[in-house]
Amino acid sequence: MNELLYRIAITKISNVGAVTAKNLISYCGSAKGVFEAKRKDLLRVPGVGEQTANAVLDNGAVLTIAEKELNFIEKYAVNVLFYKDEAYPSRLKEHYDCPLILYYKGTQNLNDIRTVGVVGTRKPTVHGTTICEDLVAGLKPYNICIISGLAYGVDITAHKKCLDVGVPTIGVMGAGLGHIYPAQHKDIAERMTSNGGLLTEYTHHQAPDREHFPARNRIIAALCDALIVIETAVKGGSMITADRATEYNKDIFAIPGRPKDNLSSGCNLLIKTNRAMLIESAEDIAKAMSWDKLSSSQPIQKQLFVELSPEEEQVVKLLSGKEAMSIDVLSYQAKMNASVLASAILTLELKGLIKGLPGKQYILIN
């Protein structure tokens, strides 16, 4: 059996979260090694007690689930991203509780140069809907990817507008890919797979259970450089996402509402407590994020007159022709010591050859 089967299976073991799963794999050398380990070896792993060790050893049920998942993955051409893979979202990988694996159906690079999360109420006003659409359209010239949760209201408004104007959009799901939720958004979700994608940490058979959505919200918060909150009460999923974004040191923006208007009370609270910046337009966001308008077709030229070290030349070569690259991808492709790479990046920034972007991304500049 291949390693992927065991990676999937380990996520199905009772009471084994992402942190424990990573510890198990680290100590045992591979996911397959976890299932081949003896009890005494399992009990040496931090966070593993008798109950967990027993669950690992009694693994018939989870392996069966994993086999079914593999069949689904092959049938529907689903991409499975292991947390150590180059294609795994680098913004999410920064956090200790990132999912061990993600299931992805789509075409968009999950390590995009600029990512914006959009969240809000499931029952927006006409004003809220209009603001959401205007923001999405206004952000298009800045080469961004919009991330939301495929829910009713603000989420689906953002996704639809992205499809209308050609902005890539990612829907982070609180269920498996076999359960598009809500079902009314299935057509939109299918269109998104060719203009963005659908992302989830859940296997295809898992339904949209209530506890999945706060977990889903942490992924939205982690994936975005900037989070926009449009119409929300003081309590709810949007505020949970904003709280996680605060923990992750993300830039948060909110559309203000009338005083004592419950539908905007959450936005007003975020602004009043200095957790979010008040915005009225896409230009406000771009200015705050120091984003210039980009053109993917605009050639990036090297400044060959600058004398570079071999390490600096390697970084420039890797970034040449790319819109941006994360520090994790740079490190992997350069096969360079972390301290040497950090020194090369700093020097190149001082020489004005590269620019750091949110999410530890770097871009070659004119």
C-alpha cells in the first residue's frame, strides 16, 4: 500500500489531531511506519497514551476508510496536499495546527502572490451585497485571489462576482468534496474549480457538521493576507474568522455600518477596538497593503549591472519570470542553508532587486 493511504488513515484515528499526527509521523519516520510501529514505540511519542496507541494498532476501520478515499481521489482527480509538500499552502503551514493533509479540486496556485479573505453575514442587505461586489471588482487590477467559505450571503456573493469578472476564487469547505454545502451552490462550486478551486481538510464522505465550520474558518484566516468583513453581528462565524486572523497577525478590514445596527455591530466593534481598519473601497485596501497594480504579462527585468554573489544569483534566477514565490518554496528549490538563504534575501532587498510581500512571499522587481 502507498504512503498516501496511510497519511489519510492517520487522520481518521480517533482523538488524533494534526499535532499528534505530525508527531507520530516524525517519530516513526513515515505514515506507514506509524501503522507498523509497536505499542512501546507509540507510547514514546508525545501526546500518545494507551487509548491512542490502541486506536493506531486496531487500524482496520481507518484503513478501509482511507481506501475508499483513495478511490474517490482517483475517480475525481482530487489533489491531496501533505503538509510537507511544496504545493501545500505556505501561509497555512506556518501554524502548528495546520491540517496534516488537504483535499483540493482546482487550478489556482494556493501560494498565490496576494490573497484576500471575504466574510460576512448569511443575510446581507442590498447595500452589503453591492459593497461586496464592488470590492471584488475593484481588487481585480491588483492580481488577487479571493478566499471565502461558499456559504449563503456574503461568501457566495464574493465567489459569484469573482466568476463574473475573472478573479480567481477559493472556497474553503466545512465538509468533504462529496458534500457541496449548501447544495444550492453546487453549480457555482463546479465553476470555481476551473477559476480557482475548492479546498477542505475533510474526506469526501464527511458531512457539513456544525463543529467543522469554526475549524474551516481558521483555514480562511490563515490563507489570506488581508481579511475583509462585510456586515456581521457581534457573534458568529465571521467574527470567529476575524479573531483567528488577529491571532495570525493578518491585516483586517471592515465596512462600517450605522450605530446600533445589529447587522453591522460586529464590523463596528472590530473598528472601534482597533482590530480592523475602516475601509470604503478596494483602493483603501490596496493602499493599506502597499499593493501596486500588477500585470501578469508585464516582463520583469533583471538588474544585471548589480554584482551578485552565487547565492544571490540563484535566488534571482528562481524568482525570474515568477509573480512571487514563498520562502518555503525558495528554500526547497534553492537547496540552500536557511541562514544563507535569509542573508541572500536580505541583501537582495537592500539592493532593490526583490521585494517582500505579505505571507513571506518574494517578487523580483524592476
